[in-house]
Amino acid sequence: MRIFKVLFDFYLDASIHVAFAAISLVGISCISLNIPIDSHLLIFVFAGSVAVYNFIKYGVKAEKYLKVTNTYHKRIQFISIAFLGLALYHLWFLNLGVYLSLLTIAILVGLYALPLLPKASKLRNWGVSKVVIIGVVWAIATVLLPVIKAGHSFSWDVWIVFSQRVLFVLAWILPFEIRDLKYDSPDLRTLPQSFGPHRTKVLGAILLAIMYILLFFKDYIAPYEIPISLIIVAILLLFIWASKQEQRPYYASFFVEGIPLLWVGIWSFLQAS
């Protein structure tokens, strides 16, 4: 059992779980917009998510990231470098439009993780802007990239799904924000710090309600999209409402983070049946 826990913790700590969530959201976008899933893009998003998330989590300074002394972090570093190489290989098979979108993501991630000026604060320390930039980055990566790779036009439905994705991600990270309330510096001005846990949960409910309502403004609604979206909204809302500072292990890092996997799993099962 101990070896299983060690491997499971490494799976979470090395951002592999969040990478599966990322490609699940890519799959959801493709199903919702009725566009093909490109395998090169899927592998690129998965591998790139591992590398980027580990860079943000374990060392936004290159020297700190490269000169690792802790054995556990060395293993994560090795995984990150290996996945970075895999991402770069599959990047070759993508197109110019994807490259330009990735440049936008790189700029936003840079603003999020790195100081704007030598003595300036990172954007991640600018309160609400932190969660907004996370939502936009995820929406670009999981909605616009597959649309661009498929050669699909930026239709009305694309922008509806893009907006839904931003709202979903904003609500999705709230359990993490509430969990980290006791650790975060007051200077971060996170949503729970600014509004309190209860109002943050109310905000999450509002975001999810708007996300679901937007579904009915689409020109094309995929089979099962209405009931499945309602189920996912209800599940995430329950997790948000039950969130507290003292959470059970894996509450946010596995169960909340795994909601996109459940989402695409249900949809794929119903499509196949």
C-alpha cells in the first residue's frame, strides 16, 4: 500500500493528473464543437502541461529549476524535461496559427509566473487578475488550439465555448483558493481573502449558472450536452460548497482536479453506447 501511495503522490506532484484534465477539456471542446481531435495537439497539450505546471510550481527561476538537490524533486525535474522534449517533438506537426496562440499563452504564463520588472510583483500576486489569467490560458489551450488546428472558423459557438471554459476554470480553482487561504500571504488578495469563503462559494455558483445558461445560446448543441453539462455543474458546485480550509487529502488535488476526466468519460461513454 505504501508504494501505491508514493506513486500516487508522485502522479499528483508531477502534474500528470492536471495534464490529463487538460486533454480531457480539449476532448470536451472537440465534442461540443463537432471538430476532430488531433493526436499531435493532444500529446503536445498533455506533455506541455506537465512541463509548464512543474516549472511554475517548483521553480520560476531557471537556476532554481535546473539546480535541484532534493531527490524527489530531481525525479520531477527529469519527468518535466522528458515531457518538454515530447512536447517539442509534437510541436513540429502543428501549424502557424497554433504557434501564434502558444506565443500568447507563453506571454500570459510569463506575466503570471515572473516579475514584470526586476523589483515588481508577479501578476499571480495581483488578486483577481491571477484567476482571470488562469481561466484565459486554459480556454486558449483547450478551446482555441483545437479549433485552430482543425482549421475551424472562429464561429459564434467557438466564443460561447471559450467563455464557458473561462467560467468553468474560474469556478474550478475556487476549492484550491479556499484550501490555501491559511497559507497565502495577505498580499496575494485572493478571492477568499477579498470576499470571504462564503461569498467566494456564492460567486462560484453564479459563475457555473452563467456557464450553463450560455449553453443555450449555441447554434449547435451536441448530443447529451445539456444533461451532461448540468451533471458536471452540479458536481463542481457541490465540491465548491463543501470546500473548507481544512480539507481531506486529495480533495482538491485529485477529486476536484479530476472533474474534467469524469466529464469527458461520461460523454465518451454515452457517445459509444
